Amino acid sequence: MNGKAAKAHKAGARAVTYATSPLLASKTPPWRSRFLVALVGLAFAGLLGRAVYVQVLHTEFFQKQGEARYAHTLELPASRGRINDRSGQVLAASVAVPSIWAIPKEVDADPDKRRALARALGLSARELAAKLNPEARFVWLKRLADDETAAQVKAIGLKGVFQDREYRRKYPEGEAAAHVVGFTNVEDRGQEGIELAFQKELQGRDGSRSVVRDRLGRVVEDIGDIVPAANGRDVDLSVDSKVQFFAYQRIRDAVAANKARAGSVVVLDVQTGEVLALANYPSYDPGNRRNLSGEQLRNRALTDVFEPGSTMKPFIAGLSMETGRSTPETLVDTGNGRYAFHGAVISDTHAHGVIPVREVIKFSSNIGAAKLAMQMPAREMHEMFTAIGLGQRPQISFPGAVGGKLRPYKSWRPIEQATMSYGYGLSASLFQLARAYTVFARDGEIIPVSMLRQPHDHPVAGIRVFRPEVAREVRRMLQAAAGPGGTAPDAQVPGYSIGGKSGTAHKQEGRNYTNKYRSWFVGVAPIVNPRIVVAVMVDEPTTGVYFGGKVAGPVFSQVTAQTLRLMGVAPDLDVKSQIVANQKAVAVEESF
């Protein structure tokens, strides 16, 4: 193509009329373009409004929502304080164990892995699915798991499933100290015993750590300050774990031998008021409470009350001598063993005739105790019972202790005052009886008792109930009662002088007494310079032997002997001479 032709071609191209195109022949309505522009403007206005809403009006809310997807606050659990016995032996301590949790939305949907996870956790597929509710942001899959379970879960490698360390309580003494230490729940809060009584001191304060996690749950960065955990304080008890274990064994064996329902033992240090042992059977393992029953859980020494029976007679004799109404040699006519009084009959197991007050205790005469009691106003008896702690909840740092029953003296009828003298018509726990007998062990003073270790620089101060000489006279009576010819010779301890009083009572159900019995023995040792009070109770012996001296006396003997040896108390009797004296006394009794 030459130059002229090319120019002519360009000129023709510019001369083409586009309006002749069928697609462009019609004009676009003006409103359409305006509408499109308006839509674009509204979109930009919406975006601007949303930006103001998110970044100005509700900044804090959306920041928290964003942080929730990458920032996490990890709890730094405090280690719960230990519970130790008087020598530092650990009775309860916390150990770190794995706990398994998940973020349901992030858990891998692989069905094979989920089934493997369910098996490792001991759950059914349905139970696991219920836990992994997509609506939940966090869920515990298994708390306080064992290391084997944690290893299996880790090996599965399921996304969205994580592990942390929590603390779990261990109880080295198991059943023997269960009713003393108690236990905690899964949140590590005390539920029974010392764990509950000293919850504030033991629990400590949890700390926290704010972190950023990646999509695999790994911590990649710390944000903010770390608040360190403050561990709980240790609690040092007065209990001696060796005495506790031995007392538990002996009461367990006694319950089995007598085919009884239950039993309890309380051991007190009369110089300091410390509780050296508080054992009950049946018991339980605080670290494994599956199928735990109420019978096992009951701390019977503190929660079960009963009519104390003949253990009240020494207090009546003491009050009679304290008020000058009698001496140990004052004669009391107990007749032929049956005494008609205000329409009722008070009876003894044997006819004793006229006997001195000291033998009222030795032979455990109901008639003798009743006649001593009826010489004094009801108010005096009530004041003495109150002074030794009856009818009042024991002031001890321990949950569940009860006060028993002691009605106002103005409501007493004469027959009720008489029966109270030998322990019917009022009620007390074994723990209350043990503390009451510190009156005789401490030369007339009743002392406060404690579950916590006390300083040994000087004896604890008590409240006077009887004059020292009266308390010593009653101790001699108790020594005779627990010796040959008394009601509890089986309570004797080789090498040590002891004194105490047995008790046997029909159990009351409703308003009636049944043919079921409680048997107990409370005593002090050594008799000249007492160091301990030991109280023993066996509930419902069923082998045909139910007298307190026969059922509870041998337990007292065994526990007392072991406790005095562990305390380093030197024997105050020659064993050979003691055996010969007992044999002579038995021979004299048999000759009558």
C-alpha cells in the first residue's frame, strides 16, 4: 500500500459511526448510572460505619474476642499445704499429675482417632461426643489422670486435645488416719477432717500466666505479667502416726473378734491436751473413695453420742466427796441388789450389801451411785456435768463434733436424777468422755484439747472441777475398778499402773431400749503420775460377750501399753510382782 492509500484508509476508519451498532444504538437511562453510583456509595458508607463500630465504639469487645482466639490465661495452681503428724511424718501431700482438656471446635474429626481417644480415657464414643460439644470453648476430658493414660492420649496426637499438670492429694497412712485427715474433692478443696477444718490455711492462692498459643496449642509468647502461685501452709498435727496406726489396728481387730458393728479409740496427752490418736472402724482409703458408704465416712468418736453408763459414777463419787457429803470410807447400803425408787426399780448385777464409797466404784453399783446422787441438789449435778463438758460441743478445730444431750436440771424428775448418776438420761460422745476423764488425770482440772501440735515447755492450763486430793482418791478407786475383783481386770497393762471405768449400755432406738449393746472403757495411765487418757468404744458386739471390761478393756490395755512405750514413759510396776499380786487377788475373790 502506498502513502496516499494509507492516508485514505485512516481517514475512512475515523469516519465510521458507532451509533450504527445495534448494541449501542439505544441510550442508557440516566437513573441507572446514578443507582450504581449510589450503591457504591452506600457500600463505602457501610464499610465506614462498620469500621467506626469496630474500631471506635466497641474496640474493647472486639479486642477481647480477637485475644480469645490466640491469647489464653493459664492457671498456675498453688500446691496445697501438707498435713504432718507431730514428728513430721506426712499424712497428706499434693503431687503433680496430668489433666487432659480440649477445645471442641479444634478437635480433629478423624473418627479412628476419636475412638482411640475414647478408649484411652475410659469413655464410650457417645460420652466423648457429649463432652466435645462444639458450642463449648473449653472442656475437661479427664482430670487428675494417671501417667499411663496421659501417655496414651499423647501418642494418639489428636489436634485440639491438650494436657496440663494439676495437683492430687496422696494419703500415705490410708485407712488408719482417714478420719483425722479427711479428703479433698477434684477441685482440691477440703471435704472432711483436717482438710476441711484448715481449708484456708492449706489451699494457698493460685497464680496465672497470660500466653499466646499457636493453632497447635503450643505456647509461643508470654503476654503481660506472671502472677506467681502462693503455696498453702503446712499443718502440723498433735497426732502420732505410730499411735494412730496401732490404735486403728487394735479397734479393727476388736470389731472383727466381737463381730461388732463399729468401734472407736481416742488417746489424749493429759499434760498438753494433745490428741495423739483418733481412730474409727470401719474406715476408708481417702485416696480411693469409690463406693464410699456413710458407715465408713462417719467419724464416730466425735459424731456418735450414747448414754455413758457407768463411766459417770466416778464423777458422782467425786462430787459427793468434793461437797463433803462423803469420804472414800463412807458406807452406802446397796441392799440385796434391788432398790425401789419412785415407782421404778434400780438394780445391780450382784448384791453387795453395805459397802464404802470406794467399792461403789469398784463394783460399779447403780444403787450406790443413785443414793449418793440423791443426797445432792440437781443443780449441783448439772453444774458438774456442764463443767466436764457434757451437753456442749467440744471446742476443737475439727468438723462434725457434737455436744450430746444434757437437759436443764429444773426439768429433772427424782428418778431421772438417780439414773443420770449411772449414766442414763444424758448422752455424750467418746471424745467428750475422754476429755472429761482428764479431770482425774490432772488432779481435778479439766483441760482444753487440740488436734494441733502444742509446745511442751509447760503443761496446758485447765479449769478446776475437784480439789486435787479428791481427784487422787477417785484415781485410786479407778485403779481398784480396773484391777482384780473390779469390773475390768482385762484392762491391766503389764509394767504400768492404770485406772479406769468400764461401761455397758443397751442401745436406745426411738423410745425403747433394745438387746443391742455399746461397750466402752475409759482410763488413765500411769495412775500415780498420769500421762494419757485412753477411751475405747465397741458398738454392738454380737458374740455373746458385751460387758465393757471384757470387750473394750483389752483394747485399752494394748493401746495404752504401746502408747506409753512410744512416749518413753518408764514402767512404774515390776511385771512379775504385778502378776503375783493379781493372782493372789483372784484367789481371794474365788474363795468367797
